[in-house]
Amino acid sequence: MKGIVFTEFLELVEAKFGLEMVDTIISQSELDSGGVYTSIGTYSFSEMRSLLKNLSSNTQISIDNLLLVYAEHFFSVIERSYPDMLAAYKDPIEMLSSIEHHIHVEVRKIYHDAELPTFEVLEKSENSLVMVYRSSRAMHHFGLGLMNKTFEHFNATAEINLEKINEDGTVVKFTIDKT
């Protein structure tokens, strides 16, 4: 997993819960990196899983809800760092339907070894989208949060339903209806 995901996560934890919480979750997690990350480095997903688990335990906030909050924070990073990519779209449905064939292609240009989830578009119309998310990391609530922020970015609203196809969350169907 790319280091930017870790550095931004720890920045969010510090902003929301304080530096002491950052220290606490790092010390509670047995991390090969020692909790020292660079944005361009690559680290084991097990470290993120451990940090999330310990943050959840210390805050009594579910991992899914933590991922939603983190996605909101991460979208602001995308807005600051990649405004041209966002400007290429005029509509949230169009943008979300292009994740696999445009956005992830651009991400791989920057981070060659990025391990990204896949998004398969099953149905698309002007006001709706059905996609299947696949990832061994089961961070579907991070994806949901990014989708929510995408609609907010375009000053639009949507009802987004998440249906786990696999119980472990590695395959999830998103049904998105613009409201």
C-alpha cells in the first residue's frame, strides 16, 4: 500500500483525535515500519489494518465509519493535488464510471506499483450507476466515502447503496442513484 495512504491517515488521526492518539495506535500496532512512513514508500496493508483496528478500539468508532471519515479527508487531498483530473469531469456519474479506465490509469502513472481495487461498471445511465468493487483489502467504505465526496464536489446528491456480494467485503456492489 502506498505511503501517501498512511501519511494522510496519520494526519487525519492527529487532526481529529490528537497527537497522543497517533502515538497510542502506533505503539499498540506491531509495525515493521515502526510507524514511520513517507508518501512515496510502499508498506504492508497489514500495518493499515492494525492502525485502523487500534484506532477503532480506542475511539469506539467502527472501522467502516473511520474509513468513511478518512475518505472525506483523502478526497480533499485529491482536490488539492489533482485538480486537473477532477476538472476533466462535469458530472459525478461520469467521473465514478471512469475510475477503472481513467482515474486508476493516472494513479498508476504516478505510483507504478499501486495495488488498486477494481471497479466494474454493470449499468450506467445519466442518473444512475451500478458498479462492482473488488479488493482483497475490503476497504469498500473508503470507496463509499470517496463516492459521497464526489457528489458533494459536483454539488449533487445521490443515494448510494452498498451490497456485500462476499461476506468479507472483498466484492461489493454499489448502486448509485442521483437524487
